Amino acid sequence: MTMKQDLLLVLTIEAVVAGVVLGFVIRTFEPTEDVLSLIGFPGEIFMQIVEMMILPLIISSVISALAQVRARDARKIGIVTVIYYMITTFLSTFTGIVLVSMIHPGDPTIKKEIGDAYLEDTALSTMDTFLDQIRNMFPENIIQATFQQVQTVYKNATNGTDVIAQRRDLTYTNEMNVLGLIVFCSGFGIILNLLGDQARLMINFFIVLDAIIMKWISALMWCYPIGILSLVCRNIAAIRNLTETAQSLAMYVVTVSCGLMIHSLFTLPTLYFIVTKKSPFAFMTGILQALATAFGTASSGATLPATFRALEENLKIDRRVTRFVLPLGATITMDGTALYEAVAVIFIAQLNHVKLNMWDLITISITTTVASIGSGSVPAGLGTIKIVLATVGLPAKDLNLLTTVDWLLDRIRTSVNVLGDSFGAGIIHHLTKSSLLEADTDELIRQIREDIDILNNPQSGGTLPHSNHSPYSTIHKGAQMPLNTAPQGFSKSARASFANAAQTEKEGLLSATEIV
């Protein structure tokens, strides 16, 4: 990492620590809601700015990446990505079930100490969540998908004044349909690659858009520490009854935290080492910036820019892999969430003296895996756990007990989600590296990579060797002949290229003018 990156990493970690310390200090003064709002205001603006960048970032990154990937390579990357995410999500769920069964944190006296709490029950089922996810993969209106997604709801069917049944209905919720956008952009990018030179101008557009967004985000990165400090400080300062909550739910927090630690420090590194034969801890060192950002923001989407930078610049993962795997992972892979949901469901069963048999545990593991993957369709946070509770016949009224510690566990499990996405990108890069290198022999893909390299390294003029269709070769050929004569070997891709060769072009034009 460069000195600037090291400084940004240090500032981000210090912001997290300072936010925790200041939060506990401010909490002793019992701040009012107005004071808490002012403390959290910089963080609120920070999150809005980051979320503003997510839509153009996903669209430009996915399309520009897949435009450089052959169709068969894109298919291989997609299949391996989905298999990896399904395996890791199931393993995290299994870890959570084993731990909560061994530690047994659910003590019925907790309900007496804190009191009964109620959440509105839901008629949603696992099938509804899964089908919503499929529906969102294929939005009927791509513009609407940028700000809304489909969700199943149940409405009461009445006969006068009496409720006689619940009717399933589809509605739109105000949340970006990231999965639908990824599916659309993936198809768009692959078709651009198939069209080749004919689509070079459109490919250039998305490459430049991606470069613009990343440059903008690079500047905004220096605002991350301020936003993270504000968010962490506000959340801690707003906690009520901290001592009572800590005493009552301590074992629950310890169980979830231990499960997340085992998954992040043993399961994922072991899987990475088995596949790549490389040190997983050296890999983790390269993404510390992304992990600190994930903890501070509690959002995988808001962490995407930091994760892109960490993997591409620190660990040299091919951007064609990161730009597809990470946005998809931020949407469907929820290792930490799956583990958290499994522990929460069994914890509530223990609170109510409900003994779960082996079939119930298997049902919970499958349901939490599906529900966590489909959590993008149910933006209620803890609401997805109600689906799992309904599946095994447990009451949802005790779920609100967990909201008092959810602010902390949410940050930890988000960091685990980002870690899982990053390891996935590393594994998929290792498995597809040879086919991607083979694809680099294609002239169009080679030239696109040259252009991207030049955009990202304007000072050095890029590091990749230039192809015969590069603007450099075109300019030098043009310098040896009149301007009204087309240079030999000049192609549509060369005319569409935008390589940063201003000085060389100027010299070439001057030479050509002298000849004329």
C-alpha cells in the first residue's frame, strides 16, 4: 500500500475507536434527541453521498467489466460465484446452529428481567421471499428498478367487519433493486463483448463513466473517517439501559460474536487456502480498509468502493472479477446475516422452553440460508428472522428483545459479509485466471484493457504494451502521411479509442501538417 492508503487506513480505524470512546463519554450526559441528531448528522450526509454513488458505480463497473469477458468466461465466473456464496452461507448457518446449541444462551428469566416485547407478526413464508428474489432478478421496468423492488405482502380480506382470510399481493417498496440491475447489466456487458468493434463506442462510454465514478470516490474516501466517527458515536450515545441489556443478553452477544469469529478466522481462510494454496491472512491484511469501513457504516453497499480499491490495488485481483463478484456478493451473500439469524431463532426457542429436534434444526439451516440470500427483498432487517420463526412455529413477540444489541452485531456481521465477498473474489480470480489471460490475446479485449490502464495511470501513460490498433501506433502511422489519407491498419476500434496520448497526438499532427 502507498503512504496515502496507509494514512487512510489508520484514520479509518482511529475513527471507529474514537467513535466508540466518544459515544460512551457523551452517553453519560444523557443527551437529548436534538443533540443525538446533530452528532449523527455528518454521518447521515456521508451515507447519502455514498449511496448516491452506488447506482452509477454498479452500472458502469459491471458493464465495463463484462464487456472485456468472453461469454464462456462470464458463464464460468457466474456459476462459480453462486456456488461459492451458497456454500459459505450454509457453512456459516451450520456454525451458528452448533454454537447456540452448545452454549445455550437462551434463559427464560431474560424475558422477566427485560419484559415482553412485541413485533408485528408476518404471514410471509420462505417461498415468498425466494420468489420475490427471482422476480427482482427480472424487473419489468429497468428504470423503476433503480429505486423500487417487488415485495410480497398479505392483505386482510374482509366480509363486512370480519377478517375472513389473508390475500397475497405484490407491491413495490422504495429500495433499489440491485439484483435486477446486476442481471440487466451483466447481459448488457456480455452482448457488448459479442458485438466487438461495432460496440466500441458504447464500451468506451461505460469505461470512462467507471473511471469518473472511481476518481470521484477516491476523493470522497478522505471523508470516510468523519462519517464513520459520527455514525458510531451516535449509535452508542443513543443506547438506553446499557448495563441491564449487557447483563441479560451478554451470552447471546458472545454466541453470535464467537460464531462470526470462527467463520471469518477459520472457515473462510481455510476455504481460501485449500483452493489457492496462498496465505489467507496476508489476503486479509490487504482489505483492512474495507473491513473498517464495513464496521463503521454497517452497509455492504456503502463499502463497495473501498472493497474495489483494496482488492484491485492492494491484492491485484483482476477488475473483471471484482466488478462482477462484489456487487453480486453485496446483494446475495450474507454469511454473517445467516449465522446471526440461525442463532437468533434458536435463542428465542430456548427462551420459550421449546426443544428443537434434528428436523427442526435442518429446517432452520435451510430457511435461514434462503432468507438471508433474499434479505434484499425484505428491507426490514430483523424482519427476515420472523419468516424463519414462522417456519418452525415459534412466536415472533420476543424478537424485539434483540434490537437492543442489533446495532453492534449488525456492524460485525457486515464486516464478515464483506470479508466473505473479498475471499470469494480471490478464489474466483484464482480459478479463472488462466482463461482470463487467454482472453487477453483477443485484440478488442487487449485494447480495452490498455485504455483502462491509461485512464487509471494518466501520469505514466499506462503500463500495458500497446497493440497495433492502439492510438499510439495509429498516430505514429498518421504522422508519415497526409491527413486526408486513412492510415493503414486503421480500424473502427482505433477510431473509437480514447487513449490519453495528447502530447504524442500533438506531435503527430504537427508532423503531418508539415508534410501536407
